[in-house]
Amino acid sequence: MQKHIVSLFLLILLFWNFLTFLLMVIDKHKAKKGKWRIRERTLLTCSFFMGGIGIFLGMVIARHKTKHKKFQILVPISLVENGLILIWIVDSFLRI
């Protein structure tokens, strides 16, 4: 049962990071078109709420927000935070 919960959690996490990646791609597209943008605060919040991989991949693949110091510093921190939380959650469920 616990392994199923962990598998479901990882699947949801994968989907969430796909969505955060799409947010970066959409924001990049809007920036090019001069349209309404997604707030930096929203992108960074998504990064710290387990979406760090998606935001990071959006930075690298879409070349978006790569020159912003805020993103250069906070996204790697969010990746470490996401990793620690992931380890804690998986470890907690597999110990039961």
C-alpha cells in the first residue's frame, strides 16, 4: 500500500513539474509578444512548492529568466529544498 502511495505522489509530482515548466514557456512566449506576464513571485512560489525541476528546466530549455539574480539564486535553493522534502516523504512512507 505504501509503495502505491509513493508511486502516486511521484506521478503527481511529475505532472506538477510539467505544469511549472509550461508556466515558464508560456511566460517566455508572452514576453516575446509583449503581453500580460506571469508574476515572478508566482513562478518562484511554484518552484518552492515542489515545482523546482519544472522551473529550472524552463530556465534552461526556454532560456527564460536566466539573467535574473533572483532566479539564479532562488531556483537552485528550491531544488535542494524540493529534494530534501522528497527524500523525507519517500523515506517516511517506506518506513511504515
